[in-house]
Amino acid sequence: MTAPIRIGMVGGGFMGRVHRMAQRLDGDYQLIAGAFSSDPERARSSGKALNLDPARVYTDFTTMAEREAAREDGIHVVSIVTPNHLHAPIAQAFIEAGIHVICEKPLSISLEEAMALRALVRRHGVQLLLTHNYSGYPAVRRARQLIREGTLGELRLVEVDYAQDWLSEAGSEGWRGDPALAGPAGALGDIGIHAWQLADYVTGREIDTLSADLHTFVAGRQLDDFAQAMLRYRDGARGRLSVSQVSPGNNNRLRLAVYGSRGGLHFDQESPDALWFARLGDPLQRLSRNGPGSGAADLQASRLPAGHPEGYLEAFAQLYRDFACSLRGEAPPDIALPDVDTGCRGLAFVEAMLASSQSNGAWTAPAYPTD
Amino acid sequence: MTAPIRIGMVGGGFMGRVHRMAQRLDGDYQLIAGAFSSDPERARSSGKALNLDPARVYTDFTTMAEREAAREDGIHVVSIVTPNHLHAPIAQAFIEAGIHVICEKPLSISLEEAMALRALVRRHGVQLLLTHNYSGYPAVRRARQLIREGTLGELRLVEVDYAQDWLSEAGSEGWRGDPALAGPAGALGDIGIHAWQLADYVTGREIDTLSADLHTFVAGRQLDDFAQAMLRYRDGARGRLSVSQVSPGNNNRLRLAVYGSRGGLHFDQESPDALWFARLGDPLQRLSRNGPGSGAADLQASRLPAGHPEGYLEAFAQLYRDFACSLRGEAPPDIALPDVDTGCRGLAFVEAMLASSQSNGAWTAPAYPTD
Amino acid sequence: MTAPIRIGMVGGGFMGRVHRMAQRLDGDYQLIAGAFSSDPERARSSGKALNLDPARVYTDFTTMAEREAAREDGIHVVSIVTPNHLHAPIAQAFIEAGIHVICEKPLSISLEEAMALRALVRRHGVQLLLTHNYSGYPAVRRARQLIREGTLGELRLVEVDYAQDWLSEAGSEGWRGDPALAGPAGALGDIGIHAWQLADYVTGREIDTLSADLHTFVAGRQLDDFAQAMLRYRDGARGRLSVSQVSPGNNNRLRLAVYGSRGGLHFDQESPDALWFARLGDPLQRLSRNGPGSGAADLQASRLPAGHPEGYLEAFAQLYRDFACSLRGEAPPDIALPDVDTGCRGLAFVEAMLASSQSNGAWTAPAYPTD
Amino acid sequence: MTAPIRIGMVGGGFMGRVHRMAQRLDGDYQLIAGAFSSDPERARSSGKALNLDPARVYTDFTTMAEREAAREDGIHVVSIVTPNHLHAPIAQAFIEAGIHVICEKPLSISLEEAMALRALVRRHGVQLLLTHNYSGYPAVRRARQLIREGTLGELRLVEVDYAQDWLSEAGSEGWRGDPALAGPAGALGDIGIHAWQLADYVTGREIDTLSADLHTFVAGRQLDDFAQAMLRYRDGARGRLSVSQVSPGNNNRLRLAVYGSRGGLHFDQESPDALWFARLGDPLQRLSRNGPGSGAADLQASRLPAGHPEGYLEAFAQLYRDFACSLRGEAPPDIALPDVDTGCRGLAFVEAMLASSQSNGAWTAPAYPTD
């Protein structure tokens, strides 16, 4: 290990804590600056709690980007953990300052914003990691690898759903319930985009058109708390995607199943050390993280022997670890880290879902960037 | 027990064996007649294998209906286990002979046929049981009861899917692959109608409109091997239904989840002794068959203590047992046995699915009978 | 099928109902006689409920054995479902009358009694089936086959336990709590002997010595409600056996794990369609009933496709079906039906457990018959 | 957060990496010194890889203890991750230098050594954490709390087993196979002591006597690869403990079940976010980490919402986090961190197991310290 990568943070709350744990786990990063709040007193106390130099604690991200860019010992990279509507302006400020970006999903609240960021990233030559953390799970990478190797044959069905129950009643939404802060998509933007990315990442297949139905069950809520779609893929596969935040008895039940002409697999985020796999005509197998048949892509993302459970934070940290390799110019295995392109494609998916649902389920093509 | 009910059978094959086991398990029926084949030699040998009086073994169902109706010791009821296209004509023959009918699903291959049978049943005063066997599971009845009692609050989401893999390759379809024998629906008619009935039975809610997508993945196959739909219920609930016979690693993975404002539940046909239930804000519970909190509806369908697994045949036999009560004029608990109305509604569902898919997913209302 | 085998029953209660369902499921037997009670009125009403000829309903087993033996159309076989203390005298009466016997476990309440029955069986040339029903599960037979084929290599560990909770409080024991009726073993005699037989059947290995500890937790109870032992096998394997009827949250949690130098397997009676199997160094596999890799021994015991659950009654019925083959002189696959030898060996195990526990865990050899 | 606690490390290998991740996750520690190898070149390169000041990288622990104790900015605490035989001498050196100790289990390779450390700890007033990491799982703490509150009633049965397969063949033992480095216990010392501590921690009950059987299956291996015991507790409960490193298909299958007069619970380390709990007569519940009914003891050990899996590293880090509170004089919830007393009691257990097995299973009392 060379010296840790100097990192700063903009934002706070629960996701801020998650990002900090992910930064620390493997020792690749050192948090040295932050804009945790626009309130000076809260910013100061957050900085103190994190043992930061008070001179590196800011109350606005613009100043932070400028000053950190100007320092010899300035941050190499910033992590953005604010409400959605600020992702793009903050990312823009740091990209323009030549600072790499780690951004919470969604990349922005519109495809237009996302495409603008994409252009900026290309222009400034910085790197951007979008923390679609589920792609950090070894089992997910193994699934991706099995499909890339053709183990499943011709893909036919892609089924992904994400069920939670924490919005079954009104009142817990916070900024996620406010379209001005969250953007136009509720459950869709919060977890639907994760479900989409998981399927996208594992299958490497693109949705041709989708037919969507969004709904809000809880009275007074402004954004969808349920969204589903039927999917048609470009290569002829079919699929479905369904997300709900009003499904009692589910916490973070994100599940993916993929079926092809020669085999099938399924994954459940709540038991992430297992990938279930069957070759057509053979018994169902439990592929364990770091167990028999593991390959480079998943072993590299595994820290512990099989049977010593890894979880959400390890997957999150894996993205940070892979991104550290990338920042250092080292070559990790072929892992396709979620980046600004992923972010644009995700927004294209979200906007296609919204448009289709507004058109009563008309089959709609996501406007994936083509250049 | 009074003397067993005299029963005859038309058809054979695997479902014939299942029905015979279901008839025998509880001792309510005695098989004494059958039309197992139009080939005299095969009919004779089947009858012999079943220890039947050769005089009660027929080579056509018309003769069987006439002669059995004419005998003092004729059958009370016939079970029909032929390919789909014969269900309606055979049922008609026995109904017109005044003989009760137990019929495999689907009731017929068109709604029109089904409605005609419904009129006949009413006219002749016979009883008809449609063997939607999953409604014989105690856990399914308990789920229905919990919903009827309002335990889940206002229903919001209904999710049902049925995945198999036995048609992942061409060649195993048998009569199920021939539209002339199976009707116009493939996976949809074979297992989709079961998925629909399970959701219909448990929720007691009616689909207002659906948007469907059917597909055939295996080259040369004439009927769909995959079907899915988004659902909108009359009371505002939403849902989805998905069936596939090309999902490697799945045998008979029929699953139902129902979520409401105050709780949720899910059921997996491959582990049928458990119903998973959560009140919003409480831990997830495993409700075991014949375990704590069981009620009349599910206890009546349970033969063994909790932990001694019951399965598919017991659920099948339960329909037979309940129907025996009905034939004898005894009153079982409020169990809503699948009947000719269920059959008509199922065909209305199937035809709505076909129509919607042919219209590229246009939202379509099932033509449920209204009188 | 030739005509059904004529069967009679002595005893009643829950196990009587189970045996009758098992007799009926496959159509091999017809119940035509019984001694259900020594009370004439109760005997009569039981016979009527079962639709029996009143002349074939008896109030004592001695008369029944004599009269049925004397009839041209007398029973071929009797099933004994009484409390334990009557197994031996009833079996003796029917054996001496030349009638085959199906007997609930344990065969008797002492090894001495069991050995006497064994001599009688040999002398009279009748067949005796001991209903250790768990050996009727296809997964159990497949486990046995894998071990016989050497798939697990040299056996090292055998672990079996059976946990229930229905005796967690005093008062539900019925005759099982009375040493005069149940014999000297409580949980040990009721479920310990099942656990022993399951391990014995699957592994085909004999216990050399065991060290046992029995205990009674519930005040006022006369017999053990918990029993455990460490096991040493003749070929060097080690093991453990543990049974409890005071383990809240368990219904009939009978589990077996066997490990060898080249692989391991485990089975859980509450999910009997699955056998979990791993070759050393390969992923864990779920071997499904009637799924890939099934062999003659388990296919023959399977009635339904994989994924349509079979359960306790099907396993029970399988013993009846296999015994019907045996009675008819047909050769079923090599299935080693539990018989009078199994019964003697089981009693030898029980008595070794009792003796070891009374000697504070002294290593004790079961007095398995040697001729 | 005040400044991180300065920590050093003696040892390396896999457990060294685990400890370093655990130190980093919550940001409470900063690793600034280490004796990673007695080979100067390897020590230097390890230090460099960890970005340490070369002056703080040592080649022997004695020098490290002296010099660090002498520095103003010396380490507050050392973590010992060497083979077992060095735990005691290294701990002694740091304790005598007034430096707190975090020590891998087992505390030492003999009870005598452990008792000597205990006296030293008392004399020097330092704190010692023994990393029995499974006691860091929230579900384990919740189980402990349920039992302390009497929810299970009078305890009756304690069942713990730990199955692995990585020593199914000869050759992978490393220092764990050498009695001079590992001590006299093989599987027993490696994982048996974890199983013991898990049961000890959760139940708070002490073993009165045990009857043990140890065995070595793999030819040429010097230490046990299998150990089991029957347990009798001081308050009348019974139990069993079983560990194996030769059970194919198992990775780290550590399971605990506890049953009492009013309820039962079980825990599986491979699915550590769940605690299964049943009140006698009520349905089985899945108590989720951070889910309904969580209490102070487990919430404090939880970093993420229910359904976002935590695992082994989080539990490990929890001990570090709790110990940081303790070092800072803050009061964490009543969590009973494993300490030098735990270490002595663990060695007493190990020695009782060895003695009992050597006496052919004689009931033996662990020589738990009594003052």
C-alpha cells in the first residue's frame, strides 16, 4: 500500500456513515475534508467528531472544491452523499476543479443533467464512481462472469425485484418524499435504479423497450411508492422489474433471477454470500463466496473464507477498493465499475419508466446514450 | 363414514394417477368405472390393472355416461383427466346424464364453452369441482382467512409467479404443445391459470384490467412458454403475474405474496406447510400447518401434526374430501371450492391475457361473468 | 394390480388414522377387519365409520386372529397400532395364526420380547414390517444409496437428532407417559428409536459402543423427555444422537448428517424432498426428489415430479407399497424394509442407552443379535 | 470521536488482516506500530505496506513493548495475532509494560499460563480483550438478553456445534497442526473454544461436568480434528457441544440452540442477521438485526438497517468498538466483553475436555477460577 488516498465528503446522514465505513475498511482512503452542513456550528461539530482539521471543514461545496483544488495536500477525490438534487451541481464543481468524484446514486435527477456531467467528466479527464453498491458483492460478480462466459446459454428471462416496507405508512420519507430534493421518481429513484443496475450489470444486456406502471399507495405522498415494468431486451430476452416500499415483512429484499437456454441463477441480497446456480438438467448448486469454482472477479472482491459472512459494507467497500486501484492506475480484474455512463443509462431507464407509466404503459425505449 | 361415493374416470396418464391417489387417500370414493382409452385393448388392460369390473370399462365417454346413468349402482361422479379440448364435451355428456363432475383445469379451451357448461350445470342441478389443487393447501386457506379477517388491512400488492424448467428444450410438450388439444394458451393455460386462481382464491379480489406479454422462447413451439402481466385490481390494488416453463433450476416454484396496509404474507408451493406472515412493525412469523393460531378453515384441511410434512397429494385429496362433503350435503367450513364459476372466470382471465398480449399489452378487462 | 391385499387393524387413535391413509394411498390394500376397542359399542361404531362388515369387527385380538385365520376370505396381514406394551402379544397371536404383520415401532418393550418374536417369525414363515416410516422417504433412500456406492468415502461422522416441543409441559403424555404401557423409554422409545433407525438405515454401519445421558425435565413425568449419546461405530466412525420432546419451536425436527472422507450429506425430515450433498471440494448441491441423478431406489419411492412436494404420508405409504410387493413375491429394488431384525436391533439400542445412562454414561455395546 | 486510539500489532497472516479491518471499520483505532516478523526484511516490507513509520516496525515483541512504553506517543494497546503458544509471553510483555492487550483466542495454551496472565492483568491494571468475535453479533447479544430477561423460562438444553471441512484431508494444518505451536487441542482449541464461549456468553450458565470424546480422523495428524461432549450444567440444564473440521459441505457452520421451559431460540453464524425465536405455543419468529423488538444491547452493535446484511467483520469490529469505549472509560451497554477471565474459563473447559477424553469420557468438572 502506498499512502492512503485523500478523500473529502459532501453531505452526511446515514449514507455518509456508510461511505465512511466503506472508505476505512480496507485502509485505502483517509478522510481529511468535508462539507457536512451549511450550518457552521453543525459543520464544525461534525468535523470534530471525525477528528478533522477545522481548516478542512467547509460550509459550502463550492468553497471546498476551490480550496481543496488549490492545496498541495488537497483531496484527490470527493464523495457526495447529499439528497439527489445536489448530486449534479456538486459533482460539477469538483469535476471542474479537477477532483475525482464518488457519487451516490442516482447520478442526478434528470437525464439531461447526467449527460452534462458525462461531457464534463470526459472534458476534465477525472474519474467518477457511482456507488451502485450491489455490484460490489462477490456473488453478483460471479453471476456476471458466468453469464459472460456463456454458461447460461442464450439469455431468456431477467427478473429483478426489490421490496421494502419502511414506507408502508406516511411520515418517514424525509427528503426522499420531496420531488424538489429527490427528483421525479420515488421508490423508482431510490431502489428501482438499484434493481435496474443489478440486472444491467449482471446480464450485460440492454433493455429495448419497457412497459411500466407506477403507483402511490399512501395518501398524501407525492412520489411513487411502487413501480413495476415488463421488459423486452434487445437480444430477445424478456423480463420484469418490480420495486415497492410498502411490502410489510420485507427489509431490503433485492432479488435477481436470470434464466437462459442452458442454465439459471438467482441471488438474494439478504443472503449475499450465496449464488444459486443450476445447469439445465443438473442439481441446483449453492455457489459460496470464496468457495469451489470461484474466479478472479469474485475472489478479488472477497476478504474472508467461505462461511464467514460478508455483507453490505464489504460490498460497498469493494467499490471503494476497486476505485482506489483505478485512481492509482492499477488494473483490477474486468469488473466494470459503475461510472458516469452507468449513471446516464440509469437516468434513461428512470425517465423511460416515468414516461411509459404516464402513457398508461406504452412500450418505451430508454434513451441510452449512443456515442 | 357412509359407503364410499362411486366414482368413474375419463382419461389417464399422470394426472389420472394423481386423481386416483387423491380419491383413495381419505377413503371417501371408490373407483368403479372408467373410459381410459378409445383403444379396446388398452382400455381393458387399464381396467384390469385397477381391478375394475370389465363391464364398467368403456372405450368412449358417451356410452359411459349413458350406461352409468342407467344403472342402479351407477357412478355418482366422474373425474375428467383428459387433454384440455375434451374437458367441455365430456363434462357436458355427464352433466346431461345427471352425473356430478370433477374436472381438471382448465374447465375448457374457451370462455364460450365454459359459459355453456355453466348454464348446463345450473340447469341440471349437478355439482362441478374444478381441481385447482393449490387451494387445498392449509396454508393457502389460512392466508385466505387472514385476508378475509382484514389482518393485512387494505390490500395493495398481489404478486404471483410460477416457474418451471421442463420445457426449456423442445420435445417434451406432448399434447400440451398442440393448440388443437391444449387450446390457445401454453404455459398460460397450463400453469398461468393456476397462478391466477391461487391469487384469486386467497385475495378474493377481482382484476379490473391487465396488461400482458406472452412469448415463445423455444423454436418450433406453437404455444407460449412464458407469460407475464401487470395487474390492476378493482379496489385499487396492483399486482403482477408471471409464469414460465423455461426457467432452469425451478421445478414447480409457485409463489404468492400479498401485501396490505397492515401486514404481508407469502407462500411457496414447494414448502407448503409454511405461511410466512408479518404484521407491519412486528417480526416475521412462520405460521405452520396445524400450528399455533390455526383456524377452522386450515385445520379442517390438515391431517397430521405440525412438522410432519403434507404435500401436493394431500392438497389434491382435500378438494376431493371437501367435495365429498358437498355431495353428501354436509357443510364443510367456508372454503369456496373451485367450481364452474371459477372455471369461467379462469377462462376470462386467459382470454384477457391473450387479447392483451396480441394488442401489445393494452390494458384489458377479463370478461368475468356478471350474473 | 391384482386384487387388493386384505388387511385388518388392531388399535386406533392417531396412528391408526395414519396407517389407514397409508394403506389406501396406492390402492394395494383393503381394510376389512379390525379390533379397534375392547368396548363393544366403540368397536362397533369404529367399524361402522370404516364401512366394515360387523362380523369382521372384534373386541379382542385373540378372537380376531383365530377367526380371520379360519376364514377363506380372511385377512392376509394385520397392522398393529396399539400402545407399545401390546405390540408383542398381538404380533405373536397373528404370527401363530399364520398372518403377516405390520407393526408400529418399537417392536416391543424389551429386547427379550423382540427376540422371541424374531424366533416366531422364522418358525412360522410370515413376514413382518416394522413401520419406521422415515426410511420410506426417497431422499433417505438416495442418501443410503450414495453411501453404499462409496460416494462419501470412508465414513467418519454420523449425527442425528430429533427435536419436538409437545411435551414441554406436563399433561399431554397419554399412554406414552406410563411405563406400563410405553415401556421403560420415554422420548428415547418414542422418537429416539426413529433417530437410531434413520442413521442405521442410511449408513448401514453398526454402533460398537455408546455413552448415553437420559434426563427428565418436567416434574412428575415418569419417563425421559430427553436423551443423548455419543457413538462409536465398529468401523471407526464417531457420532452422536440426541432427542428431545422439550425443545420449544420444534415440531418434528429430525435431522441426519453423515460425513466421510470424500463428501457429506444432510437431511431434514421437515423438508423431505431435498437431500443436501457435497463432494469434498465441490459446491453444495440440493438433490431433489425425482430430480437429476435419481436412482432406482429413490425413483421407485417417488410418486410426483420434483417440486410437487411429497411428505410423511407418502413415505409411510411407501413402506406399505414395498411390503405389498414383498407379500406378492415381487422384487422391489434393494430397499431393506425394516423388519423383525430391525426391531430387535432397535430394542438392543434402547436397552444399551438405558443401561449406559444408568451407569453414568459408561460405554455400552448394544446387544445386537448375532445369528 | 476523540483522536483514534494508537494501536500496535504482533503477528500477521490471515488473522492479522482481519484484525486490521476490524480496527479500521469504525475509525476508533490507528495502527502505528508492529512486529510482523522476526525476519528484518519481511518486517520492513510489512510495515511499508501498512504505511508505518519504519521506526515503529520491530522484529521482536520484547523490544516493541519496551520502546513503545517509553515513547510519549507510544501505542495504547497491542493486538496479538500470533500462533497460540506466543499469546501468553507476548501478552505478558505488554502487560508488564503497562500496555492494554487485545488477544486472539485461546488466551494461552494452558490454564496455568492463563491464570498467570490473569494475575498480571490484575496487578498492572491494564485491560485485556479476548477476541471471541461471535459475541460481537447483534443476534447473539439479543439472544443473551432474552435469556437474561427470563424469556425462555428455566433453561433446559444448550446445543452448540461448529462444523468445517477444510481439514478433511491432510496438509492444510499449518501451525495449527503442530502441538508445540497450537497447544494440546486441535479442532477443540481452534473452534471448540469458540463454540464453548458462544454458549457460555449467551446462556450465562456454567458447566458443572462434561463427558468428552476427541478423535483424529486424518492419518498422520497430531491433534484432534473432531471433539464432542455431553454437558451437565450447574442449574440442571443439559447440553452438548460438537466440533469438527472434517465435515464436507460445511464452511463455518457454528450453530447454537437454547431451550427453556417457556421458549427456545437458535442462531446460525452463517446467517447472522437472524435470531430464530419461539415462545412455547406461539409461532416461530425471525428476529432481524435492527428489527422489531431490538434492545439496547443489540442495537448498539448494529450499523445498518435490517436487511442490509452485516457479517463477521462487523461483529469483529464490534468488539474493537466496545473495547474502545472501555479504554476511554465510557460505559457501553451491559455487554460482558470477553476478557482475561473468559480466557481462563475457556482454558479450563479445554483442559476438562482433554482430561475427560483421556479418561474415556469420565464426567469431569472444568477448573473454572473461583476467586
